[in-house]
Amino acid sequence: MGRAAVSALSLEQARGCIGRGIAKARELGFLVAIAVVDEAGHLIACDRMDGALWVTPEIARAKANAAAGFRASAADLEERFTRRMLFADNVATLGDYAFVFGRGGVPVVEDGRVVGAVGVSGAVPADNDHAIADAAAGHPVVPRAH
């Protein structure tokens, strides 16, 4: 029997992302959820800080899905899809994945390759979600996808 494929992004790395994100959220004074997905959008880990809204984990994962799926920060995607709302609405409901094209999703990059993404929700306005996600992901330099 063959071995199952293992994500390039480990649970230990995902926990590191969450730890950095929670530290940044506390520094900024926000209660958030932080989700980490692999390059295919499969959830690796998600934490919701005490007091964060119950819906924040779902939004965080959808932001992470968008960042992983398009190999771009959700802030870049928000800008890209603002002019193409019909396309963005159609993509947001594709298949079994939920996508949110708003600030707060940042790819995790290792050796110049996107290996997953971090999504954050709960820090209004969303520029704060982005700052927390960027810190959680380790301030990556994201390779140009397309």
C-alpha cells in the first residue's frame, strides 16, 4: 500500500503561524481566528481566540483558501477582483470550497514556493486582519503566480 501524500506545510509550522498571529493580534488589541491551510486548501489548524466571534474561523479559512488557491495575498485578490465582481462571486461559491477575497489571507512561502496560506478574521477594519496574517505567515515575499 502506498503512502498518503503529506502536505509540505507541517502541523508544527502551522502552529508557528498561529502563534505569531495571536501575538500580533494581542499587540494590536484584537480577538481573531487564524486558519492555516495547505497549498490545496486543506485545513491544517485553526484557533479562535477567547471572545472572538463564532463566525470568524469560517471567514479566516475562506480567506486562507483564496490566498492558497490563487497564490496571492487576499489583499491583492480584493484589488484584482473588485473590477470583476461577477467572476469573484462565481469563484466564491465553487465546489466545496469557500473563498473570501478580502484582506486577511496571506500565502506561506518556503524556498520561493507557496506551500499554504494563513487566513485571519475579526480585526476590523480588515487592514488589521492583513497585518496579523502577514505576521503569522512570516512576512513572505510571494512569487508572482500569474
